[in-house]
Amino acid sequence: MKNIPLRVNIEGQTSKVNTDWLAIMATLKKRGLEQDELASVYFDLNAGMRVTTRGLSLAKITVTENLEGIIKESSALKTDFSSVVSD
């Protein structure tokens, strides 16, 4: 299993934290999930599903979420070059 970025919410709370699969996997092992159950959660997260287990709601962070607010729209100068080109 590769490490993936996750957004985690403790059930019943509104705050969310960003973490990764390796950290959550260790927490879920401590909370009693077996290896096959961990694999199922991992594959569901990679498929884009939200997973709720052992009091945690988990979701994979997509690249667009991760870069939100960092990437700016291009404000390139829009020039009509048709007058420059001659026949």
C-alpha cells in the first residue's frame, strides 16, 4: 500500500485534519482493524469513496483540493495577432 494524503474527521466533530494513510493505518490497527479490513478501506479510499470506520471519517485528498488557493489563474495578455500576419 502506497501512502496517500487524507482528510480525516472525528465523528461528531466539525473540524477536519489533513494526514496520510500510514498515520491513519497505525491508528486503525490500534483500534482493532485486521489486515484485510485495512486493505478494503485503502482500496475504497483510492476509488474516491469516503469511508467511516472506528469513529473516523476518511477521504482521499485530490490534487485539486491540495493546490486550492496556491494556483492562480493565468492573466496572460490577450492580443489579436491577425493584424500582424500578412498574406
